Amino acid sequence: MGKLVSQIFVTLDGVYQAPGGQEEDRRDGFAQGGWVVPYDDEDFGRFVDDVFGGVGAFLLGRHTYDIFAGFWPKVTDPANPVAAKLNALPKYVVSSTVTDPGWSGTTVIAGDLAKEVTALKERTDGDVQVHGSGVLLRSLLDLGLVDTLHLITFPVVLGAGRRLFLDGATPTAFRHAGGRITSTGVSIQSYDLAGSPEYGSFELPENA
């Protein structure tokens, strides 16, 4: 049985929109795409290699799927570890409107998300990876289906754009599972799902 593992890039103010290019996602008039690019380095590359080394299948939201499908099939170098896995391994896109995906190896998930993703995890050898796909990720967290979250935080504030966690998000606790800081200051932290938050209060000393 595979684990559901999410990788998502966010800014210090929680924006995840259009990390990879200026034209990647212009929704809501967003004009600051490509904010990840200046922070690329060997440390970041090693993390990407590690992540893709354990993948068994990909689970993507509709918008991220469209971005990936428009780019990665054109990368045909077999030595490229990202393209090789994305083009060869099973891909699943969550959508109620896609009926005939053009990217080879793609299956559409349009039914019960909890049931379909649970079955996908059970039959996958390796990680079921969610890349980006902020809306889908929020739904998977609400359903308690995410096993590990790789939160990759870049040292930049944009002040606009779609944010990962919104008011009304399901209260969720995580357990820190490891992390690193790249040479350009990117914080790569891994968290395992740990159930619901616990609460308490700090009491004053009796002799205060």
C-alpha cells in the first residue's frame, strides 16, 4: 500500500499560485508568477531527486494537471528524472469536466474522492504524489487522506495570489518528520499527519 505524499511550494505569506513561470497561472489577475525560479540550486535539486525517487503514481488537481500536461510530455530526455517519471507512471486527475485526457497514462477521478483515493493508495506500490494542486490538497487534508506533507517555503512575500490555507480549514495536527534549508534560504520541511490538534493553557506559578 502506498502513502499519499504532497509537495507544495508556498511563499512566506502562504501563496502557492504560479510558482514556476510568469504565464503559468494568471487567474484573478495574478502577475507575479515564477517566484520559485531565483531560488533554484543544487540543494533544491537533490530534494526533487529524492522525492521523485519514491513515486509510484501521481494525483493532480485539474489546473495543475493542465500545466503539467502542457509541458512535461515535451521533455523527452530519459535522463531527466522528473520527466521520466511523469511521462511513464500512472497519473490521476480529479475533475468533473475532463473526459478524454490527452496525456498518456492518465485516468480521470470524477466520483467519490475519499473512496477513489483510498483505493488508489491501496493498489499503488510507492508514493501517490500530489504536486501543487492547492484546492485538491485542501480537500484531501479535510478527508484525512494525506500521510506526509512536504511544505517548501520560499523566502519571499507576494501580498497577492491564491493561498494554501484559508479560513475554515479543518483543524489538523502534524508531526515534524525532517527538514533542511537550501543555500538560497528555502525551507523544506516534512510533516506527517498526526490527527486533531491538542490544546492547553500556560498557568502562572503559584507564587507569582
